[in-house]
Amino acid sequence: MPNTKSAAKRMRVEQKRRTRNRAVKSTVKTYISKAQKAIVADPGEDATLEMVREAISQLDRAATKGVLHRNNVARRKSRLMKRLNAAQAAEG
């Protein structure tokens, strides 16, 4: 338990931030996994491209909010696009 008012406030603020960060990270993971499954299923389809775009958008949003570091986001976007391009090349 906190011993001072400032420590109590710090705990409240950290709890709010932790809750928000967890929600944002969960959303990002959901969109990335959906995009990866779509890439495996049918890489050339328009719906797949839209899912990848949405996953990238969610990653950018997380970076803007400060939940994920911009270099972390750039790496994840790069890996996702690399996977999409490799699947499209293998397809035909």
C-alpha cells in the first residue's frame, strides 16, 4: 500500500495506463493474427490486403498513443509486409 498521497495517485495513474495499454496491445495482436491467417489462406485476395492495411493502421495508432515504440512498430510492419510479399510471390 502507498504511504503518501503522491504514491497513491501514482498507483491510480499506473493502473489506468496499464489497462489502456493492455487493451491497445490486445487489439493490435488480434489484427495482426487475422492478417497473418488471411495471408496464409489467400495472399492475392483483396480482403487480405485490406486486413494487412488495417493491421498496419492499428500498429501506427499504438505508436501514436505511445503504447508501442515506433521502431517496434516499424519492425512488425516490415515483417508483416515481407510475409505478404513472399506469399504473393510463391502463389504466382
